[in-house]
Amino acid sequence: MRLHSALATLAAALLLGNACSKNASDSKPLETKPVPAAPAAAASAAGAVPTPAAPADDAPAAGHNALPAGHPPMDGAAADVAVGTFAALDKNITDLRTHRSELNGQTLSVRGRVTKVNRGIMDHNWLHLRDPSGDGELIITTKADANKGDLVVVKGKVAIDRDLGAGYRYDVLIEDAEVRIEATSAPLPGAPTPAAGTPTPPAGGPMPLPPGHPAMPSQAPAPGAPALPPGHPATGGNP
């Protein structure tokens, strides 16, 4: 009886082992999907350096903070203006820039062409000047005004290494300058303009008559009489 029971137990164990082996051979291993790497990590793994995002147009340059309130915009070279040819005064702009350390604190007169104007910055107008001596420009601060394209003479004190904060410095300025305009390109802001309909004199001729004025007949001067001055109304009979 005991032998029969032992044989039955052994047979059951063998059947269970065969079933487990079959199930194991029929089952498939679990599939594992690779997790995609982040773009920067993938580029690094491939040996490529990721391209940084472009800065916004109004972002400060690398290494600089934002400009302080009221600072004139730092927008590169002044707009193109024909400088022309003219004589220097105490110093031309190239000499002033080259020898700025020796000239620091001196009051100089400089002639230049206005290439850019920033008005009302830090309670001053900022004029950019150039002259025929080279491509360098001189910036002046002044309470006076001028237009881009004007030929001016400025007189003021030379200042060097002016630091306005946020990492922005000017290697040379003429501060609180007096400005005299020698040739202007346009009326200054706020200058009075002629009222609509105001007559303007034709080139080389007299002012036109106001509306409703009786005609002034033209008459040649009598033989031997002196010629009338330019613009004088012709003398003739009554209209």
C-alpha cells in the first residue's frame, strides 16, 4: 500500500514538471522598448554640439546687462550721411580720439558733420559727429540742437572713459558742448513753418502780389533813367 502511494506521488510530480516545461517553452519573453533620449543628450551621444536658441532682438549682448533707464540706444554705427570736405579747427576727430588721454579735461572746438541725433536723453541731446579725417566718430552731449546732416562747430570739455553702467563705456566724449550750425540740412524740430498759402519769392524775382492787389503793369525805364532795384514794383500809369 505504501509502495503504491509513493509511486502515485512520483507520477504526479513528473506530470507537473512536464506541464511547467511546456508552458515555459510556449511563452514569449516580454518585449522592452527603448526610451528615446532627450534631443540634447542624443546630440551629445552622437558627438554633435546642440545649437543654442537665437537671442531675442532686444536681448542685451552677451556679457552685458540691460541698459540703464534713459541711456541712448547702442545700435552700432550711425546712419550713412555724406560727410563732405571741410577744414578742422583745434583738432580733427581722428587726432582727438588718438590723443584723448593727453586732451582729457581740455576745452576744444571741433567741426563735424552730424550723422545721428538722440534727443532728450538724460536731459541732453546726443550728437554723433564725423569729419573727413577718418571713419571714427565723436559723440557730444549738449543742451543745443542740430539735425542729421548739419555741419556744426562744437565747443566743450573733453572727457574720457565715461562709464554709464551696465558695462557700457565711452572712450571719449565732449560734454555740455556749445553748438553753432554752419550749414543746416532741415528746419529744427519746433521751428515755425510758413502758414499754408503764404507766397514765396521765385528764384531771382520779386515777391508775388497778395491776393486782390491791383496789377502792377510792367514798364521799361525811360531812356537815360536808372534801372529800378531788383524786386521794385514797375512804375507805370494808374491801373
